[in-house]
Amino acid sequence: MKSFAVIRAENTTKVNVALRDLVRYGHLSFDDSPKKLDPEKADKVLEDVMHTNLRKNCNSAAVVPLGNHASSAIGRLKKIHPPAHIIIVSPRHDIFSLLARDIDEMPEMELGAESDEEYQDY
């Protein structure tokens, strides 16, 4: 795990689409399956990483460990337009160690019926 992607959205459907977009269009590799993240914690991640106040709280969130370095993930993310807010968390962020510590305790994200073979390798 070289970085994390934290996905914040209005609803679970948008989180799922954003996760798929990361793989399909962003060509990012997941080191493990996506996990549900408490929306309040996701909002805190945004505040910590971006050093800014929130404009709007999210209603659904997920976190996924990436096999890509943060700089590569950010570069690829800039080229796609997922329907959710995605924050790339690198080891240089203080919140990284907390996510790494807690990720195994988080429940897996249900990707829904539209999952295809591309996403079965989590």
C-alpha cells in the first residue's frame, strides 16, 4: 500500500461509480478491496489533507489502499471526472497512519450487481 484513495459522495451509488472509474479510466490498482468509511471521518480526512474547512458534508464514503504512489495517483485522477470527491492520502499526511491502522477493521464496500470481471480481483 503506497497511498489511499478516500471517496466522498452524496450517496453510495456515486461512491461505487467513482471506485470503478479509478480502475477503468484512472488505471489505478487497488491493493485490497474498498472499505466503507464513516462519512464524518471522510470529511475529517478532507479537512486534514487539504487544510481547509468543508463546504458540504458527505453522506457516503469509502477508502481503498492503492498500489500506486500518491503523485502518480493524483496525476491520473486529474484526467478523469468521477461523480465524487476523491482525496489521495500519502504517507506524508498525518492521517495516513490512522487509516492504515484502522482499515482492516472497516467493513468491505458492497460494489453492487453491476460489478464486472474487471473488479473481481480486489
